[in-house]
Amino acid sequence: MSGSARERAALVALLRLDRRSPRGYADAVESAGSALAVLREEMTCRDGQPSLLGEDPEPWLTSAEAEIEGWERDGFELLTVLDDRYPENLRTVHDRPPVLFVSGRLTPQDARSVAIIGSRRAGAAGLAAATRIAETLARAGYVVVSGLAAGIDTAAHEAALHAGGRTVAVIGTGLRHAYPPQNAALQRRIAGEGAVVSQFWPDAPATRKTFPLRNAVMSGLALGTVVVEASFRSGARVQARLALAHGRPVFLWRPVVAEPWAREVARRPGVHVIDDPEQLMKTVERLNAMDALVE
């Protein structure tokens, strides 16, 4: 394997060791500039003591290499924080995942992306708003990022594709799953025309913990997040908080402010209440021109 492929295998081996959090491994390998170096350290000592795992990382590397080859046969690309093609927007946030699995292909254009999110049980007005916003962004050359959930997410993805634009889906399962199952065909289409991204092992099922982690990646990939319709229990509320923590603007569709959580968020710096897609576009372009969207 090439050096970069060997580094990818080392990072997979580290994650299989599971001695640190994913964020901990992302920090460690970026600081060292090498997953192999961190793996060798992990294999030889732990808290200053000799490791019971032994000093030979080769069996772990061989197993990881076989896993990667299997994923590649299934059409899944593995990107790590050490790869040049790891998304730059995501690289700048504190909770970036150490690896991404990609079905389709990420491109430099994805740096100009905006996330559109909202309720799974959206009403007709919310679905129509998501459609209008996604079409406007797509026709202006922005990439629409969303989470492939039912409701607002589905409307945003479909509208971007219908407008001839590009869309990226960030999912809360591994790439071998579709959640919800009825979006399996849409997931395949997005992989064919854009990209489907996951931070989870390809066989990983959906859990309550995976979706907030998915929201963090969505926020990190995008220049800003648009919340179209969301209750207090919605993952969109979680992503709005994460986006502000990432230093990214949050755009609240005016009707969302009827929700108490959204009224509170609307008072915070970096939050913009919008009434139409054109207002969103003007604000995005102004902030982008000021270089205020990415720290």
C-alpha cells in the first residue's frame, strides 16, 4: 500500500482500538502528522506503562487494510483528517470526525454549501419553503447539504436535484443502510449525482446517539444552516446550537420563530430571521464577501 493508504489503515486500526474518543484521535493524528506514529505509541504504551497488546501493529494494520479494500469494492471512499481531500470547512471545527465514508464524490465546490434542515413531520408550508430555498441556492451555484431524513431534508435534496444543482447528504447510519428505508432510492441518486457522507462504520445502524453526531458534521460541512421548520425535540434545534458553536451563521425561516426555543436562539449573535429565499441569498453573499462564514 502507498504511504497515504498505510496512514488510512493506521487510523482505522486506532479507531478499532477505541482507547480515545474519535475527536481525541483526530487531534492526536493531526498533531503528530501521522496516524502510524500514534498507532505505534498506542501499541507500545498506555498511560506511561507497557501495553498488554504488544509492540507489533502489523496484525492491526493488515486487518484494517482488508476492511478498507472491502469498503472500496462496495464503492465507499474513506477520507481521513490527514487527506488533502478531507473537506476544508469540516476540518476547521473542533468536533470534526477523524474519518469520513463517502459514496459518490466530494468536490471543491462543496466548500460553497448551505445546510437546509427541519422537521421530519413537516407541514405543507414548510415543505414548500424548503423547496423554494433549495432551488434558489442550487441555481445560484451553492451546494445544498441536508440529512436525508423524511420531511424537510427530503424536500431540500429533491429540489436541489430538480434545479440541476448539487446536493450532499450526511446520514446518521453507515453507508450500507438507508434511513428512513423509503429514501433508499433518493440516497442512491444523490450518491450518483453528488455525495452521501457518513462518519460511521458502513454497517453501523441508526441509534439515538448517531443523529446528533450527524448534525455536527452537517454543520461543519456547510457555510451556514437554514432551519425551516422544527419543534423543540427536533434535531434541527441541536444543529442550530452546534452551528453557532462552530462560528457558522444560523438562518431561521420566519414561522420557526413561533417556537419558544427559536425565539430564544433568534436573540443570539450570528442568527438571522429570514422571510424569503432572496433575503437568505443576500445575507449569505454579504457574509461570504466579508469572509465571516468560515473562521
